[in-house]
Amino acid sequence: MGSRLWWPAVDRAARRHILGFVVVLAVALFLHYGVLPFFVRRVGIRETPAYFLAIALVPIALWLVPAFSRALARGAYEVHRKIFGRGAVYVRLPGAEPIRARDTLLMSIGPFAIDVLVMAETVFLQATDARQLTAALVAGFVAFPILLLAGLVTSLLPGAWLLDALELRLINPARGEVVRPAEWFERTLGPVGAVAILAGFVTLLHTSVFSYESALLLLGIWAVRLFPAVFGAVCVYRLVVEPQVLPSLAAWCARQGIETRTALPNVLTEWAAANPENPPRSRS
């Protein structure tokens, strides 16, 4: 009876994220304990809880500190401004977009790829021979400090995500262009960049002792072990952290002089009227 009262009280986005996490976890457990033993002699059971502790709980614990999440967003903005913001202005173009579970699933691919690459590179550098590398990657034994390092790297990603959630636009009237600052980060952290990172993981293993087939199998093993933890952490970010810090970041944007616009087509026209000697150049 209690569950019937609780479940409708959870909003639609939260229900879909909870169901999505349950499905991802169930599929991962089935593959890990029902399928992988037919391909790998030992797939690692005792180490699995450590993945959730480091890959999921470490980022969540940091993200739930509002000052930390806000600092990530401000840092990402400053990095982008110093590199691309000369002679341009930033504005906000807020829009009401629903929090969809499929978007969260796509967001999770980036941190998963980074976690895999961080651990593989660290284990690769520490391994003294091919047998030690194979045992570490196949059996699933990865030292907790390495997992902790991957979790700490994952905790830095909301800086780019919050820039996207703020709907910032960089306007360069002299070039006649309007771009999303978050796009620069998405090239590496988005799904397309994540595929390139995962390809680097396969290439790294191929340069050691693995064939491409074995490397792809190991990638599948690590996906089964890590992706549920990463997806769970990103779900918490989307449902709890982002709504908590966005209002204060919007106020910070106002203090920085970042205007909020309802539309952008008139921005270049306004700038041209104020600077008739330097009209905007159209991009070919």
C-alpha cells in the first residue's frame, strides 16, 4: 500500500530515470553473471561494489555540495571566455526543456568513456608485464585509488553540462556568428567524442597483447561493470543537483552582465546599428 502512495508522488521524469536505471542495472547483471562467464574464466565479483563506491558515490558526494557544482560551471565559463570570448558577448537564451531519461543516457556515455580510459591508462603504466595487465583487466582487479581517480575525473564534468543547461550563447557580431559555448566541451564529452575515446581504449589494448576482438570483449566487460554506476550518478545529477544549482547560477550570470534574451535574430542588427563603421561579416 505504501508503494502505491509513493510511486505516483514521484514526478514523471524521476519515474522514467528510476525505471531506466533499474533496466540498465538488470541488463548489466545478466550480462556480467549470465553471459560473460561463457567467454571469460573469471569476471570479477568481489570488486564490483568498489566500482559503485568510487565511480558513482564519489562524484555524487561532490556534486551535492552546491558550491562545488557552481565552481565547476564558473570555471568552465572562464576557460571558454579566455579562449573564445575576446571581442564577443555572452547572452542566455533559456528555454523549457523536459528532463528526459534518454538524454541522461546519452550524457552518461562521456563520463563512462573517460573512466575507462583513465583506468586503462593507469593500469597499463603500472603493469610490469603482459600477464599482469591481462589479469588486471580481465579479472576486474583494479586498485581502489585508480577507481577513485576515475571518480574524481568524472566529478569535473558538470561544468560543461551546466553551461548547456544555462543555455548560454556566444555572440560574435564581427563574424556574424552565434555559437553555444557548451558545444566546445561536447566535442570531447558528448557521445561522438566518447566513441573516439573508447576507440583509443581499444587501440591501447591492441598495442599491448590483445587482438582487436579481445579488446572489444574487454570493453564490453568494463561497460557491464561501470556503466550502471555512471548512469546512476548522472541520474542523480539531472534530478537533484542541476535543479538545485541552476537558479543561483542564473543569478550569477546576471551579476556578470550576461543578458537574458527571448530571441536572438535582432542581436546582430542592434550591434550593426550601434557600430555602423564595422558591420558584421556573414560566414560563407
